[in-house]
Amino acid sequence: APHEIIDRSGADVLRLWAAAVDYTEDVRCSDEILQRVTDAYRKFRNTLRYALGNLDGFNPETDAVAYQEMLEIDRWALASFDEAARKVLAGYENYDFQAVYQTLYNLVTVTLSARYFDIIKDRLYIFAPHSLERHSAQTALYEIADKLCRLLAPILVFTADEAFENLPQQKTASVHLAEFPKVSGADNSRLLSEWERIFTIRDEVLKALEEARERKEIGSSLEAKVILKTDRETTRFLLPYYEDLRYIFIVSQTEVHEDDKFAVEIQKADGAKCERCWNYSVRVGESEKYPTVCERCTAALSEIEKSAAV
């Protein structure tokens, strides 16, 4: 009975189940199916919670970063969301709610949770509060949270509305008084293609890191240095991303060497562990004022102290 499901799991879970099933065939419902839907609901809710939690202190009117000034991975996240939004809006238009559900579920579990959120955690937690890098990530998070609430509103009525009300500087009383997000229509095919290639390489690196962890060679991935061997074309492709590879792979150091065939080698990271960001660096101890942190955290702490003194 619907009221039993609502009493146990909430009305939004029941609505999500209704969206997830294929209504062109016999509709099935069981405790096992409802448990899967409940797990999916938690994914949606936790995605919104992650975004809102990292927007604390962010003012979209004064802190937002212009699109062209944003870091490329933040632009990739917005472009990926744009592609998903186009499919979701088409699904609503055609009453294909199962396509809406599947597109949004894939967006939050793969694109956002497994890729984007995983990579930007370091930037959100470690960089100075008002740095361009942190504000760039927050700008993307704000747009994603705002638009995700709007796309989820017909299905997760209460959850989307509650999250929407808690967006920074929110002036619209309810998500149900807002409109669906507009799709930009920009051609992001090259950006999406290049980052898909980077994530394919990242999958191989993550596999190698897991194998090294199983062999007890490393504990956390931040204890590792990744040495990539790639062909000439791939080496040149990775060159513009070289400084960002350590963040993309979530390791302390990376090296890229040209070779005939692709290979991933995992070694212990050089240097000492920074007590603030837990990354390893050969420059830990250079600062007399902050002797236990790395060069990146030294800069961030200096900026935080200056901001506090103003």
C-alpha cells in the first residue's frame, strides 16, 4: 500500500519509484526494488548535501567566477551537466520519466560523485577560502545544485524544494515557482571528448593504485607517486594538464615519460607528509612560520591570516 511506503521511507521515495519504473509494461514493486530506489534517493540527497555544504560562505553575486576564467575541469562539469539536462528535458517533454531518472542517476553517481566531486575535494578543503581556484569550483557547484534542484523538482518534490531554499542568496520562495534550467546549446564536444580521454587514463591509474594498495606498497593514494609511460601523441595531449594530473589522480606526485606502450607505475611519494593537506612534498619544512606544511598550504595559510587581520 502506498501509505505504508510513505510511512516507512517518505513520499519522495515512492515518487522516485514511480519515475524509475517502465510504465509501458507490467509495473513491479517489492521490498528489494524499493530498497534500490531508497539507495538511489540517498545518492540524489547526498549530492545536494555535498554541494550545499561546500557553498557555505559563497555569495554568487560577488564570488562567482566568469565561465572563461573557470578551471577547465569546472567547465567540463558544467558542460556534462548541460548534456544531461538536455536529455532530462526531452524526457519530461515525452513523458519518458524512466529516461529522466536514469539520466539523473548516472549524472550524480558517475559524472559528479565518482569523478568531479572526488577531484575537487582537495581544492575546496585546502585552497584559501577566497582563492580563484576555490571560487571556480564553488561557482560550478552553485550552478549544478541550482539546476539539479529544478530538474528533480517534479520527482523529488520535498527534497528538491528544501535544497533549493538553502542555496546561498536564494530569492525565489520555492523551486516550484522556478523554471527548468535552459540548455546553453554551446558546442562542448571537444571539451567533453578530451576529458573523457583523461578519465579513461585515470581509470587505469586508479586500478594500479588499488593493486599497489592490495600489495601493501601504499596506504592512502596520497602516499603515491604515479609514473605514466605513454606514446608521443598521448604525452603531448597530457602536457597542458601536467600540473593538474596529481589532483585528477588524487596522488601527491606524477611523472609522464614518453614510451612505446602505455604503462602505469606506482612508487612511494617523495618528501614528507604535510600535516594540513596530507599530500607528500619535498618542500615540507621550507617555511619557518609553518614548518610542518607544504608550499601550497603555506600560501593558503598566509592568505587566511591576511584575511583574518583585515
